[in-house]
Amino acid sequence: MEHNILVGGAAGQGMDTVATILEKTLKRSGFYVFSNKDYMSRVRGGHNFTQIRFSTTPIYSHSSKLDVIIALDSQTIQLHENRLVSGGKIICDEKVSPSTDNIIALPLAKIAADIGNPRVINTVATGALLKLFGIPMLQAERLLSSEFSGAVLDANIQALHKGYDTVNTIYELDSPGNDDNIFINGNQAIALGAIAAGCRYYCGYPMTPSTSLMTYMAQKSNQMGIVVEQVEDEIAAINMALGASYAGVRAMTGSSGGGFALMVEGVSLAGITETPIVIAEIQRPGPATGFPTRTEQSDLRFIIHAGHGEFPKMVIAVRNPEDAFYQTARAFNIAEKYQIPVILVSDQYLADYAQTIKPFDFSRISIDRYLDDGGSIVEKEKYKRYKLTDSGISPRLIPGSVKGQVIYVDSDEHDEYGHITESAEIRANMVNKRLKKEELLRQELIEPELLGKDNPEILIVSWGSLHGPLKETIGKLVNEGISIGALVFGDIWPFPTKRLTALASKAKLIVDLEQNATAQLDGLIRQEALISCDKKLLKYDGRIWSPEEIYDRLKGDVLNV
């Protein structure tokens, strides 16, 4: 059993209220839920919508098909009516559109006015939708009670009941009744991963779609003992985070493409000072301001090469909320172990979509600090912050932790003590020292996840948030008897090549599928693995690939059926 709902209208009409009640009611009723948003960069007007997909079995992506539309304005009907499946319904106010076979026109505004609070019109619509699917009101009532009180609560409860009484049940559902899962979006998962890893300082400047990462950390700051700073710009953000890390605090910052561009000099500062830091880059379409509220995977090459000079860094593309949590926690340990910047890459789609998943297993999380307690210092020896070692990793003291030892840090090239130098020999030694870390870092790489057949004749390569849409598409094609699989990269720099090389040697056709115009992953594969993709399926209109779109393109452009 699976159904898809769209709630659409203009910004300011209260869609989030309807969507939130529906999402949480469905989740608490035991269904698997997947919810994603499409919104414009404006406070009022325009057209926004939320899609809510729910099922009795796990789901990993959104769908292009719709069973029910809640239309808060006529534009929603015009834009999305053609996506309704046969027998699909549209719930709207009687004044929005004349009745047709698929429209259920209800006196939503009149009911709200009779209650004495016109603002509860959306709660009336929510009640009608719950009745349409035969879902009891109990969970929705509890949600309203947690949000409102007094006269406002009474008005909303009345609205819910009256809306419930306006329609008959069309879809008979068997609720699983299992509410053991959690419901979380990508940015929340990154934030919780950071908290679990012991992050105690986060700073940033608001930039869609990274802002909710900072606001969620701020919401948990008192409870978890975290300092969260909203600073004047992204240059300040990365430099303040580096200062906190130098002082011994696990620190993080984040932004989107334009803000990360301002951080690039700070990334180099982290490289030469060997200061660990975790940076979240939540992509949106560029260049410049671009599409502020849309999604894309067009920053990959930029992120990998961010920072002038040569120094090691790690880039991890998170693939879904569960992956985001564990990879974020891992990123902090890697950043400290190798004293490097680790950049987590996500995008607007993953940042904003929410999904029911199993609760996180905190026993899988360890906080490994890799700090020196002074044991590396020989008696009467001065501390060498940048000591030359076989691994390239120098002992890291926290300022003030060992009596009598001074810790020098410098953005100029420096000797082992941290003193500025112009020596050609020391310069070469320091570059080699820093680059040695990458040799060990490569041993920690996680190979891309393989979806579908173990040794497929058709191999799809992709990365990041396309994991969900591909998981559903590949599963469907495999069930049709097609020998197909998809490698979805998470660790992406340094670039892991073992599984790719093994599968590519057996595949008859390799297809690159991405959310950008220049096939950036394909270029990386050619550069690092000397493998060329036979076909490229690219999408860069600001909207994520749906499983249906991928399926149709693979059938038509790759399989030719």
C-alpha cells in the first residue's frame, strides 16, 4: 500500500501547518513517510508545495504520481492536476474551482468563519484529508494540543472535526501501528551527528538551504552545551571555527555554495596550520545567487579543489538522513586524526526532505580525540607542533595543557616549531609531511554502495542524495529481470576506485547519472580511475530526479525499450 499527497498554495497560506500535521499523524499512526518540499525564494505569494508519500513498507524517495491534492489556491490545481492517478482527488475550497469529477469542493472557508477563526481553514482541510483515508483523528488532536492552547486550540480541534465530517472515506487503509521509527530531515541528521560526535562550537551565516542546520544546532545548544554563533559573514564563520578548534574544541561551520566560496581562504588556513575542522556544504544551483531554494550537485569539483596550494582534505557526500548522521560523526574523528578539513556535501533536496528511519545506534559512535598529553616531548625539549613524522601527523597539544610549552601556529610556511621560514629545504619537507597524510587517509576510504545486481551488465554511477531515487528505480528494473546496478559514492575525495574498477571491467555499459550540466562525477572517474562512461543522464533544472523520471530515461535512452 502506498499513497501520495500534495499540499500546494502561495507562501503565507499556512501550508507548513497542514503538512506538519499530516506528516506526524501518518508517522505516529505507524506508516513509513517521505516528505519533500518545493518552495520559492519569497515570503508571500508564488507557488509552494509539499509532497507527502506514505506506505506500509519502507520508502526512500518522492514520487511524481499523486493520489490526492490539497489545493489552497487555483494555481495548485492548474500546475499539478495532470499528475493525478486515475481516480485521484483534489480537495479545495468551494470558491477555488467549480466541481468536476476529481474535485471535492468543500466549504472550508465558511466552516472556519463559522468557528470564528478564519485561520483554521487549513485544519479543516486536514480533517477532510484524514477522513478521506480513514485515518483516526487521535494523533492529529494530540499534535494540535502540543502546538496550541486555550481558544486557539479549541478552534483547531473544532475545525479538525468539522473537516472530518465533510467527506466520506475513499481509501481503506490498514495501519501498521508501529511507531518505532524516527522522522528526520538531512540537515537535522547532520546536526545530530555533530552533537553525537562531541561538537561544542558551531558558527555560520544564514544561507538557504544550510540555515536549518544552524538553527537546529541552536535549538539544542542549551540542552547539549553547544555554543552557536551567527556571525557577520562566512569568512568570520570559518575563522572563528578554526580558532575554537585550535583551542581544543570540536568545531564546525556550514554554508551553501556562495558562502563556501568565501570560506575558501580559511580552508587553506586549516590546511597549513593543520587545524581539524568539519564544514558542511549544502548545495544549491549557482552561479552567484542562482536558484536559492532549489537543488543541484554542481559544486563537486569546486569543493574538491577548494583552497590554494596543495594539502590533504577529505570530501564526503552524504546520501540520506541515516548516512548523514553516521558520516558526520565519522568526519569529526577523521578531521582530528589527520588534522585536516573534512567537508560534508549535501544539497537542498536532502537538507529539506524528511523520512522515517530506524533510530540511530549511538553505540556505533566513538569520540576519538587523538590529542597529545605531552608524552611526545623529550625532557627539556621544546614542543614541535609540526614535527616531521613517518605518517605526516604531528603530535597535537592543546594550548595551556602542558606547563611550560608554547604552541605556535602560523599561516606562513614554518619549521617544526611553527616559526616562519624561508628555507627551501624546510618548505619541501613540510609540503611532503602534509601530503603524507593522504596515504593513510586512503586506507580509511569507504567504497561506494552497490544497489541492484552484484555484477551488473549495466552499471550506473552516481553520488550523494540520488541514492534514494536510484534505490527505488534499480529495484524495479531488477524485478523486471534486467541486469543493472548502481554505484552511489559517499566518500568522494580522495576518490575510492577499487569497487568501481572491478565492476566496470565486467559491465557492458556504464552510465553516469547526476544533478549537474557538466557530468562532474564522470570527469572525476576519468581522472582517477581512467574509466569513461558510455552515456550521461544529467538534470539541472533545480528539481531532483524522481524514480519515475530515472526509470523512463533508462528505459528510453539506455535500454531502448
